[in-house]
Amino acid sequence: MKRIISTLLILMAYTIMCKAEYDFSTFMYPFGFRTYYSEDSNGKTTSMSQFSFKSQAYNNFLVEEVYIGMGMNSATSLYRYHIEDNTVVSDVQIRNNALTGTTKYQDILTLFAFPKEDKPYKWKEIDRGDKYQCTSEYVYLNFSIYSKSYFLKAIKITRDNSFAVGKEKHKFIEKSYWVSDFGRIITIVNWDGVKRISSKLDVLDYFQEMSKEEYNTYIQKKKDEERRAKEAAEAEALLRKKMAAFKEKTKPRPFEEKYAIYQQPIIDIIESQIYTLDSVGNEPMIITIASNYDVKVQDGAFSASSLIGESIKEYLKTLLNEGNIQLDTAINPTTNKSTEIPLVLKISQIPSIVTQKYFLNYKKGLWYDAETQDLLDPSSSLGDMLYTSAAEFRLRYKRAKRITIEVKYIDFNNKLHLKGVKKVYTRKE
């Protein structure tokens, strides 16, 4: 909670004090708390540092805590700071060392500085007697955090201290790199030509300074990739839209919408061959015309007679070949080829088997309809069937004078189609 309050206080201070052109809050430890590791010249970790903020008696402090070994605090430094134009300046430093105790300094140190008008900003400072030539300038970085790579414009702050001890000259150069929304990510020191990482963000995986040309090449490549990705996404979205329209357009169309005149002839074909059915189903017949060469008949209720389906196929193929039936077409957007739109006809009339009874009486060698008393007329199909069946029955049963004949019909399209005799038997008196 203490850290959260401190962070809020410092952000409030930034909001009040920062000029619009310099957004210090995104560069100066933007999360309010950061952990860094220091390494020796061999790359071995030597210490850990933590930076945080706190406010006390209307003063703002940057707090640096250094830990060594198994987490033992070896030093703590407090930097009282304020903002001046493009810089964050510390005018009081309180340094506490586990060995030497606490010491207060009043050096004027620049903790962070923006370049001015995109040009390097230079200043001089004295830190505990050591004189530094300092520069803040824009550079370009390629770095990785949590295995994610970044190519960003950054600020490099260089502190150069050249001095001599007797006749021996020494040179100390410190370079720190600051990135918006990340803060300081790494500090590298060079002591008389020996480089080491003085302080590295704990989540930093990789770091490299790059030239402006390399950066611009990367940015242009990224823009090109993003443009191509955007164009590809737009093209894919457009193609999906076209394909959806194509699929909608090529859905099978009802046969009767354009060719209702041929629906009754198909019914007539079924009626003319309905006698070939010995059994009926309960599913409608589905006829699909996909092309001149592809006519499919899902027989359904008429599957017991392949003759019906084959006859309908031949009829439709003739209509197609003669141009009486023509399929509409659509262009497939993926192949740019023409696709025929199928026609579908559903024969919703379902046939059924029905039985009717006929009652006959025998008198003086002749058969009569028991209900109408009319003489049976063998000249009709039904009359001939009844007469023949009755005569054959009487040959087996010599005394049969009153018989019942059950006749099977196929009921289709509100018409009864004679199928044959189902059963003949004598009637009880």
C-alpha cells in the first residue's frame, strides 16, 4: 500500500509540474517501482537495486536500495528532486552505507533529461567531487522483454568522467538507455576500456543499439508487413463476403418456379407406371437437376419400382438436351468459373395401399353385384378381374354362391390405381 501511495503521489507531482512537451511520467520509472541487476565484467550478477518513489514534507524523493549476497541491504540513497524544463534535477542526496553510515550531499545532479528539439542536450555536473560531461540524445534500440522483441526510439544519457592520477590517465563512461513506458532499461559502464552492465532491468532479455538507418529500414519493413497484412485481411474479408453471396445465390432453386409446366407430365409418368409398385414408402420423391448430365432421383415412396425413377430421369434429360430446361449460372469468386444452379422438385404426393371389398352373388351361371344387383360386366378391367377371380374360386368351391373379393388399389394423387385381387372368400349367411 505504501508503494502504491508513493506512486500516486509522484504521478500527481508529474501532472502538476511537467510541461506539455515533456512527459516525464513515461520515462522516469513509470511503474513507480523497478528492480535492476548489476553484473561484473564477466557477466556475473553482483548486486540487485530497487528504485521507488516517496514523498515527505512536500519533498519528492527517488529511493535507490542496493542489496548484495542473500538479500542484505548494503546501501540506500535518497535523491530529492524537482523538474526544471526538460530535466529532472536532484539538489539533495542522502546516502546511507552499511560501512560508512549516512552522508548528506547537495550536488546538483541531473537524474534524467530530454534532448531539446530533437538535438542532443549537454550539461556538466559534479558528483561528490567528480566532474562529468553529460549528454542526452535520441537513439534507436532493439531489445526484448519477457521474450517479446521491440524496436523503439529511446533516449541515451551519457556521463563521461576523464581524469588523471599522477601521470596515469583514466576514463569512465556511463551510458543509460531510457524508453517510453518502460523507463530505464539498462546502464552500461566502461572503465578504461572494460565494459560491464552496471544496472539492467530484471525482465530485460536482450539489448542492442542500432543505427537510424537500421531502425528506419525495420520501421518501413514493419509498415510494409502491416500494409500487406491489412490488404490480405481486407481481401480475405471481401472474398468471404463474395463466397457467402455466391453460396446464397447457388442454393438449389424450386423447379416449379421456372418450369411448373413440366410438373404435371412428371406426375403423369408416375401414374402411368404406378402399377409396378408392390410396396410404398412414406418419404417424398426428391428430384435434383445439377447439370445436363447430372439428374438425381431420390425415389422415396416409389423406391420399390426403379422404373418410375429411371423414366423421370430420361424425361428430364430429354428436356435439358432440347433446351426446354436451362439452369441459371453464377461465377465462383475463388475460381472465376461458371457454376450451374441446381433445380429441385419435390413430389409431395405420397401413394398408399388401400383395399376395397366387392360382394358378388351367383345365379344361373352368372355373377351379380350383391349391392346393385347388376350383372357383372367382364369388359372392364375391374369387371374382368372380379369375374375371373369369382370363376376360379367357384371351381375350387363348387357350391360357392356368395363370395367377397378384396381388391388392392394404389391411392395416388387422389386417384385409385387398380393393383390386383388381394383375397377371395365365401360370405357366411
